[in-house]
Amino acid sequence: MPARKFAIARQLGGKRIITNKGEELGRISDIQFDESTGELVYILVDPNPESKLVQKLRKEDDLVVIPYKSLFAVGDVVVVDESLLEED
């Protein structure tokens, strides 16, 4: 099971993140897992400096923290539901 999770994490790395309203938040930089369950918890994003929404979102070490539960589509880009994002 862990090998599959790492494969998924590698596929997400570097992908652009946009909201369901079309705003580009940035690119995936890292992923945080819950160590006890192995579940994906957060996507850490290198922020798009032109995004007004990015300024309002929670950050860790200059990376925007996107809850995994907000992801609803993954393809050439990752789409997140803006209503599920956590603000500072």
C-alpha cells in the first residue's frame, strides 16, 4: 500500500492548482500525510504571487496549505473547491 501512495504523490508533484472558480493558486511543492493512518492531509503549494486568494490562505514556511479534502479533480491541473479552503 505505501508504494502506491508514493506513486500518487510523485504524479501530483509540480502540477498547477486552480480553484473551481478558475483562480490559479500555484504549483504543488509537497504533500503532508498523517503518519498514524497514512492518509493524505494537506497539499503544500508554491504560491502564485498574482493570486489574491493566496494572500488569505494558511501558510507554512512560505507554502500555501491546501486541505486534501478540497481536491475534487486531478488531471493536467488539480482543481480545488474554493469553499473548502482554510483561511488564515
